[in-house]
Amino acid sequence: MAPGARLVLCETWGGNPILNGARKVRALIAGEQEEQGEDIILSRKELKSLDPFFGDVARRCDEPVRDGEANASRALRRVLARGRCAWFEAIDSAVLSVAPALRNWCGEAVITARRR
């Protein structure tokens, strides 16, 4: 990437111990390796590795409740989850307004950075 270029990633976030446990159980039941079937799972450790190359590294993670519901719904029925999406987004907004630390508990994150 050229200096000044913008990096944007939308990846699975590994900061939620409940979702991490569910991922391990799902893999065990399916007879797969833990990471198999999952996208890239990022954590603060991986973000730290960007520091020598990128500045202004930021993570946005706004939907811990909806992400958890969406992951559970995939196993049941994706169609049912669509109708509840707006409801879960409203719950997420309310939860994060009183407990912003839960932003680390989402299942997906958007990471942005600027190339040095």
C-alpha cells in the first residue's frame, strides 16, 4: 500500500469469550478444527501488529447482542433472524449507551487504519 492509503477490514472479532466458546463447541460438534469454517478472527494482539506499518488504527464494534443472535440464528434459520434485526440493533444501541465496554463483545468488527 502507498503511504497515506486507507486500510479497511471487516472481520470476525475474537473479544467475546461467549462467542469464542460457542465457536469451539460448534467446531467440536462438526468435527472440525476450531478455526475451520470461521473467517479471520482478529483480536487486540493482531491489531497491535499493525502499529509499525499503520497509524490511526481504530476498531468499531457496535452490535454485541445482534452479532450473538445472528451467529445462533445461522444454526437455526437465517430467515427468522432477518425480521428481528432492527429489534436487536435497537437493543444493542441501548445496551452500549449504558455499558460501552461491551463493544469488545461483538462478533464482527470494522478496523480502519492509515498507511505510514
